[in-house]
Amino acid sequence: MAGNADKSSSGLVKKLFWTFLLLIFYRVGVHVPIPGIDTAALADYFKELEGTLFALLDMFSGGSLSRLSIFALGVMPYISSSIIMQLLQVVSPDLKRLAKEEGAAGRKKVTQYTRYGTVLISLIQGLAMAKVAMGMTSPVNGLRVVLDPSTTFMLVSTLTVTAGTILVMWIGERITEKGIGNGISLIIFAGIVANIPAGIYRMFERVSSNEMSLIAGLVIAVFMAAVLIFIVFMERGQRRIPIHYAKRQMGRKMFGGQTTHLPLRVNTSGVIPPIFASSLLMFPATIAQVSTSELLRSISDWFNINGLAYNIIYVALIVFFCFFYTAIIFDTKDISENLKKQGGFVPGIRPGEKTQQYIDKVLTRITVWGATYISCICVLPQILISEFNIPFYYGGTSLLIVVGVAMDFMSQVESHLISRQYESLMGKTRIKGRNG
């Protein structure tokens, strides 16, 4: 029994080793700038953008955007391509059949299309990033960020960040395959967590220099802890719909007669709504940075991250994407049909269409509460950022990602240990049976 436990432990250690090794490799690449960049001028330029929507994009890239590193685009092109493929599966019956009905071969084909989409999006975003970088200058001494703003730089930088995105995508897939957890989520998680020590140090500096009172620092710490506890509570929250299975006799054996439940999470859509909402609201700021039009710059001021207009539109987009993404990933029609085929039913509800309508009704009510919860988490911490000048990665979106990924990681570790113990027990039973 001890040998089986050691085998289970060594398998977990190996997976954890691969996970942390690949994440370290990613974090090293974040600090490698693309050729032809004046890093000092770049640092001065991005100091002016603290607290803007660019800081949010920099958070998703793990700080590589503010360094214009080889991983500057991060995992966002891959995420965008994945979402586009999911949306295409809704409108294209062929893609839906390929993903759901053709098994592993179909899913492999969809993954291949997602990779092609990632390369295309990376090329477009890399070209736009190169053009923006060529116009950047230090606000301190007026030096250009790009040492030689030419067509050669544009070509080299575009190809470099595209190759970097492909490498990040590969790292994420290898983590998922050889390590533990969702690789792409862990990459975003690592980027956020890597900046937390610097943020804590910055807060201590402000308290010690009397820029912030000790009472204010303690209030912020308590508030952050309360928000984290609330996120954990809500992420674990679910509505359980009771499911009964009718008894069926097959030959001499009786099957069914069991009672179980259908769990509906309060936050079914996860962190997708705030990510999508932030991406959409980032367009005005991006256009204003590229354009020299005063009109566009004045319009972009309406989308200041601390402004009322931004937060109202932000909440509206979060609510929209909560319902939209939940409808994509949770097909109530398929669930009701599968329950009917297996002889399952909700007590007091007729199988089939009535069950679908009932699940739809319950899911809609839950999604309302889920959308309200996500909106509050994403908007309320912003008050701390604007009032006390707290680092941006303490925002609600980053907290949701950190807590959600950490909970998923721990559940996968637990599942791995349980499955290994189960396999060892089954192996021992088979050996005993053969000896008998």
C-alpha cells in the first residue's frame, strides 16, 4: 500500500515539476525585449499609462506589454481565437458537428483551426503594436522608444511577437498536457501573481512615507481579504436541481431508481464576461493613442477607467456577456434530451420540453445573481484604485482570475490524488482475484 502511495505522490510531483518549469520559462521570456527598443524611454512612457485600460491589457500579458518583450501579446490572441471558434460553432452546424460528434479527431481539427486563427490575430495585433511603438516617445526627455523606426523594425517586431505568441500557446498546451491545470489560465494567473509582491512593497512604502495612513492601509487589507472570501463563497455557490431516475428492468436485473442532482453554478460563465467587456472598452483608448485627432482623444476621455460612463457601460457589457456565454456553454435542450433518454426527470416536471423550460427559468434567475456578483466585484474594488492609488492588478477582474484559477488548480490536484488511489486499489483487487 505504501508503494502505491509513493507512486501516486511521484506522479503528482512530476506533473507539478513540469507545470512550474514551464511557467518559469514563460516568466523569463517576459523580460526579453524585442530588438531595437530603448527600455529606459519605454519605462518612462508606460508610467504615464498607469491606471488606464492599457494597464489591464498589460496585466493579461503578465507585464510583457509594458516591456515590449517577445511575449508582448501574451495569450490574448489565443483566447480571442478560441472564443471566435466557439461562436462559429453556434452559427455553423458543420463546426458544431465536427466538435461534438466526431470525437477526438474532430476536436483536434477544431484545435488546429484555433491555432491558425491565433497566428492570424497575432500578425494583425503585432503590426498594430509596432506602428504604435514607432510613435512612442519618453515624456521625460523626448527620446524615441524605438531606436530605428523603419519598415525593417516593423517587420522584425511583428514576426517576433507572433513567434512569441505561438511559443506561449505551446507552453500553455504543454502545461495542460504534462502538468496540472489549464495552461492558458495558469499563464495569466502567473503574470498577475508575479506583480503582487511589488504591489505590497509599494503600499508599505506609501505607509512608511506617510503618503497613506496606517489605518487606511489596514482597512484596505481587511477589505481585500473580505472580497477574496466573498469570491470563494460565490464561486462555490450552486443551485442543485433534483433528478430522479425511473426503475427499469433489463433481464433479471433492475436498474435506476436513483436520486441525484443537476448542479447549476451561480457564476457559470467564469471570468469571460469581464475579459470581453474590458477588451471592447479598450478600443477607444487604443484608437486615441494611434490617432492624432483631438475629437477621438476627447471621446476616449469618456472611457476613463475611473469615470462614470466607463463603469456604467462596463457593467452593461458584463451582464450581456454573462447571459450570452452561459447560453453558449450550457445547452439546456441537450441536457433535457439526455435526461429523457436515460429515464431521468425533475420531480413534478414532465420530461422533454417542459424540463428544458424549467432548467432555462432556473438558469436565468441564477445568471442574474451571477452577473450582479461579477459586476460588483469588478467595479467596487476600482474605488480603492482611484481613491487610494492602489496597483491596478488588485482590481476585481484580476481577483476573479486569481481565485478561480487557484480553486481549479487545487481541485485538479485533489482529483489526481483520488484517481491514483482508486487505480491502486483496483490494481490490488485484480491481483488478489488472479491469485485466488
